[in-house]
Amino acid sequence: MELLFIALGGAILGLGARYLLPHRHTHGAVLVPAIGVIAASVLWVALTWAGLKWNGGWIWWITLVGTAVIVTVADLVIGRVRTSSDDRLLAQLTKGAVAR
């Protein structure tokens, strides 16, 4: 049950990152929340395997703060890479265009 709550928390953090950070027009609406769910779930399971108790506070803080960092970095990197790639493609496509 706690894994469900942590996955929901990851989705909420991903939604927050999607709508609070720039470049939201460069990727789909579900990509960043999905990264949040995956990151939160993987962190939770890894910390559980590492021996942290699910009813302790540290596992919750580490998972949610770690997910927020991962989602923020992923959103910024994806946006920067997509913008750069789109600009390169536009320059390549318009290289032979004749201006009127």
C-alpha cells in the first residue's frame, strides 16, 4: 500500500515539475509524471532492500526529495536537448530555402 502512495507522490511531483518548469511544450504531457512515478518506485524499493523500514520517516523523505531532484533534472535536460535538436533541424531544413 505504501508503494502506491509513493507512486502517487511521484506522479504529483512530476506534474508539478511539468507545469512549473520551462520547456513544457517540448515533451508530452505524461512523460515527466511517468518519470516521477518510476523514480519514486525505484527509490522506494531500493531503500527498502537497503534495510530502511517503510514506517520510518527517512525512507519517505529520501524518496520524495530524491524524486523531486530527478524529475527536475530530467525535465530541464529533456527540454534543453529537444529545443537544441529542434533548432538544428529547423536550420538544416531552411538552409536551402529562398527568402521572398
